[in-house]
Amino acid sequence: MRQQLVAKQIQNLSLTPEIKQSLRFLGLNTVDLLEELKSIALENPLIDIEETSEPQAEQETAAETNESNRLSDLSLEILNHHDVHRMSPVGENSFTYDKAHADHIATHIDFRQHLREQLISNNTSSEDKILCTYLIDCVDEDGFLTEAFEDLKKNLPRGSDWLAKDFERARLILQNLEPMGIGSRHLLDYLHLQVANLPIAEKTKTIANEILTQHLTLLASFNFKKISTLLDCDIADVEDASKIISNLSPKPLSSEWEDHARYVKPDLLAEKFNNEWVIRLNNEHIPKIGINKDYARLIQREKNGDADILKEYLKQAKNIQRSVDQRHETLMRVATEILNVQLSFFEEGPRGLLPLNLQTISEVLGLHESTVSRATSGKYVSTPRGTFELKYFFSNAIGDKSEMSSTHVKDVIKKIILSENPECPLSDSAIQKFLSNKGIDIARRTVAKYRENQKILPSQMRKKVYIK
């Protein structure tokens, strides 16, 4: 076959660097955008990041997305924990807060500093304090110290020849600080520690420890009879031990010591004035791009090639200004249309949330779906009901022609579960019947799906057993 060169015309669509930059800026939230612009300004002397002159004090709001961690160990499913996502109220208005969806502004409790202060006041030796202080910074967000001595050995504080026994001694010191269990190697280590510190009979402690070590699968299925056979003890003793286990904590850092709040600065503010809802950019945190006037005048005066590099900088600065302005314009257009569609949500709460998808917004505004997706991902709006990601306002309809959103149904299911009797939790079938009586017709498997989406355990795992 003969090879030859052939000229050929083809058409293709490519993105210019300016368009790519605009799309990138659109996908960034306000905090990330500001960091990106500061980085660019370090390389381009013509770009000035103008600080806001608004007098109001900076106020960070916390949108808690406290979804329960999907933990691999079977014993976690036995322990009673089903955290739910809660929103933070932001802004002042005559509007009444929806307390079912509003929570306090998140406060940061520095558990590491709390642990260090305890080390100062106790009788720990100077060397152990040094090692313990280092290990405090090594524990993860749940309070576990999963790294072994060999993994940390090369980074240990200098000045002493630390051995594995020193490491283990320091770890045990941490475990006995408040909150108890900090520095446990894994979940079972922490569970055994809790059992050991409970004021219960030694026999019950022994059975509980053996169940934790060998028979968690049987415990998860409530097969007390088989456990009693394997351990050669009475069923009543197994039941007592299971009550103890069901009331153990799954991690050292829980409740008030949790450090999971994620702080965000809302990109938008939704407020009600004169009985009308308006949405606007949060100018307190919006970065403003300026062009250095001194360099701009220098470019105008210079006629030779010395100013060429400055002209390139000027071109880049103007492109960045234009990209930022386009980002703000697109974000406002999308947010305003969402407000128009979901106006009943702002008035009534989640029950007023209507089905909405990206295609609907894109068709109304004449934008591509991917553009709408970029404009809503990671962007937050502060409302009197709380701080919400724009993605929150998108949800599917229940049924083919229903005007009820799946988000509303999920919210109803969550409220039902939160108000149930913890000693006799509702099954998915019972929840489905309850919803049906309220005019919400969905299948039992849909109830299970929505429950799982919110990281809520099934009824048999939500059951609380109280020790009498």
C-alpha cells in the first residue's frame, strides 16, 4: 500500500485558555477562588486583590455534614449510632427558624489542647510528656492511633532513643486521659478498654470480652443461645453482656468532643425584605480584582519592547477580571432561578421543596447542564433556615407526575425515625405504611433506600437496650 500526504479540512471545537479559566473559576467556591487569585497575584504584579471594606465582622458559618462513617468492623453496626445531617442557621431576620433543620453555630473544641493541658497537670515524667505530646498529634479524627511504632519511629522527637515499650507506655497514658480511650489502636481495643472500666461483675466482663473477640457475628444476629453454648454459660449472662456491649461508644471522640464540623463561607445570601425574597452575593467574602495603576501608566508611557512583558501581564489581569465577573454573573443567574422555583421551600421549609433537576435550570437560562453543575457544586447559600449547598435544592420527583420531591420524603423519614421509641424502632414496612396514610405512596424498598442514603441503620440496629 502506497503512503502519501493528503491535505484535509476538518472542524473541531476546542476551548481557549480564557474559556478554560472561566470554567475553572466557576467551579471554585469563594474560599478556593480567593486562594487561587492570591496565587496568581504573586506571579502577576499588575493584579491587586482588593480587600473588602465592609464594616461588619467576619462570621464563618458551619454547615455540618455529619454523615456517619461507614465503618468496616461488624461491631460498629451493633453499637447504637445513627448521626443525621443538620443545618446551621445564619443571618438575622424576622423569619422564624425551622428548629428541625437548624442547629447552633458550630463551636470548635480543641481536644488536642485539652489533652496537652492534662499532661501538664499530672505526674507523667518529662520524657513521657514529650512522647505523649507527639502522639496526640498522630491520633486520627476519631481518637484512634492506628500507626504502629515502626511507622512513627523515624519521626519521633529527638533527644532520646525511643523503644517500642516507651511508645506503648505513652499510648496507655493517653488512653487514661479525658476523654478516655484516646490512642486506642482500633475499635476492639477501645471496646475492651471500656468494658474493663465499667463497674460490673467480673463474670459479665469476661463474657463481654469473649463475645467481642470471637462472636460478633452471632451477636449481630441476636443468637444468644448459640453464644451461651459456645461459652458454656447461661443465656441470661449472655443477654447481660450484650446489653453492656450495645451501650459502648464506637469511638473515643464522640458527642461534644467531635471535631468534624466543616467551616464554610456562604457564597450567597437569601433574605426576605418587604415580604419578598431576594438573593445576593455575599460581598463580605467575594474577592475583588484590581489592576495596579502604576504599572498600567508605565505601559502607556513606554514605547519600546521593555513593556512587552508588562503588556502580557495586563492582558492576563483583564482576562482574570472578566472570568471572575462572569463567574459571579452565572452564579447569580443560577441561584436566582433556583430561588424562583423553590420559593415555597423558603416559606414552608423542606415540605415545600419541589422536584428540580439541572436540565430544567439549563433550559430556562440557556446554559449547558455542566455549567449549571459547576455553578452549584460546593456553593453555599445562607438562609434563615440554615446554610445549604445549592445542590440541596435539586431532587427527583416521587412517581411520574408527583410534585413531591424525594428530598422532602427523606426529611419526613428522618423525622419519623428521630421521634420513634428507641426501645421499639420502626421497621421499613411500618414507615412505608405510615407514609401511605399521609398520602405519600412509595415502596418499602424506596424507604430502605432513602434511609440508607442518610446513613441511618435498619431497625434492628437502631434498637437501644437500657441497663436496669
